[in-house]
Amino acid sequence: MKILNFGSINIDYVYSVDHFVQKGETISSLGLEVFSGGKGMNQSIAMGRAGLEVFHAGAIGRDGEDMLRVLGQAQVDTSWVRVDEGLRTGNAVIQRDRSGDNCILLYGGANQSITLEQIDDTLKSFEAGDYLVLQNEINGMKEIMERAEQKGMRIVLNPSPINEGLRELPLEAVDIFILNEIEAKAILDMPSDEKDGEALIRELAERFPKAAIILTLGKDGSRYLDKSENIYQPIFETEVKDTTAAGDTFTGYFMAGLVRGLAKTECMKLAAKAAAIAVSRLGAAPSIPTWAEVEAGLLKEK
């Protein structure tokens, strides 16, 4: 069984601020840090640090070659990452406030240069039963999903960021959704103030009966629902320094538990624990823990 993550690779510019910039406002940042990031890259690093054999596919510009080194240090195979001389690597401008919360502005760059030729060349090395992990930060999503479904690959989708392109995707092909409340309500065309977590995940399950649904709820924990299991997982207590990559860490470690054959309850606990460690550290990829750190972490469930 192989795991292919066809996803984004970004350079993150993280500005520490007293509060998020408002319309018409100019503020001075308290500091600037540059990290490797992108939801795709973060999730590959999480799976790699959790001990899985992961193959990452995507695209960067020449300015992003150091990102390949970072992926390699996490034991991620980057054979299917294309380097485009004429494009800049995708990047993110991130505001991080004093409480550790963030808001993010993305520039797609090379992440939006995926070609049908690259998709076909990549997928020919994978087969039925392999996992395909996707986010929504690259182009070509519809074609990737359609071809993967035809091959019998198991599709895991984290539909972030939310945009109009999601409506064109064959979401019925997804085997596992991993998403937060905002993303869930957007997929369901639901007003942002409606439904609690339990009602929301049940509606998703009704809409996508084939799929397992994992709904992350921030400080309220997370939920898992499929045809046979309904699991609630509280968060682990920790000091929050930076929430960037918390969801990606959760995704990567849930997959690590799943591939290792752990029970779904243990997969959820593992993912929540890893995410708690990530938010106690600064940065995106640098905050993601190793398997040994998660095993050794002395955290309490809230």
C-alpha cells in the first residue's frame, strides 16, 4: 500500500501582530519569520514524521528548492515534484496574533501549474487500494480525483481552502473527508450560524454515505462518523502558541494511525495529541512532531 499526497508546497511569511489587520487599517508587525508550509507539504511532513512511506507530488519554482530538502528530512519522497523555472513557489502571508490564532492569504504560484501530463505520469505509479491525500490548494483537482477513482485508489480529501472550484469536484468519490465546521457548512450550503458539531457531521454523512467523516471543532475537539462508528475526541490541554498547521498535523497523524491498523478511536486520539503538540510550537512544518514525540507526550485530555 502506498500513500500519495498530491498537494501544495508553500513558503510561509509569518507576521506576528497584536491583532488582525482590519479594513482600511495599517499596523506594524511585531516580527517576521519565514517557514516552509502549504497544506499539502505540512500533511506530507506529518505523515513522514509519523513513520509512513509518503510520496509527494506537486510543483515549485526555483526559489522553493529548499522545500524539497525539508520534505526529504521528513523521509518524504519528492520524485513527483516538478520544478518550474518560470514560476515562483506558492506562498502564504500569515498574520499570527498574541493568542496564537492566525489568518492566511495564499498566493498559488507553481501550485496552480499542475498539468494533465504530470497527473498521468504520477498516477501511473500507483494502483487500487493506495491512498491519495488531497487538499484544495492546487489546480487539476477534478482530473486527479477522476483518474484516481478509475484506478480504485482511496481518496482522502481536506477541502481547504473553500472556493467555487469545490462545486466542480466529484465529491461522491471521496472515501474520507477531514474538514472543519466552516468547510463542512460551505459544502452543505449552510448558513454559518446553523447546526452544532454532531448535527453537522450527521448531515455530511447523509450527503456522502460512502465516506467516513472527520469533523474538527477547534477547542471543542473532533468527531468521527461512518456507517458503524460514532466517536467524539476531546482536545489535549496545552499552551497555544501558534495554530498554523494544527489541522494538517491532525490529518497526517490520523492517516498514520489508519495505515498502521489502529482502531478509529486510537487514530482520533493520536491525531488530537499530535495537533496539541503542534499548536504549542511556532511555525507550520517546524511545529509538526515526530512519532516518538507524540508517544512520549504527557498531555491530558480536556
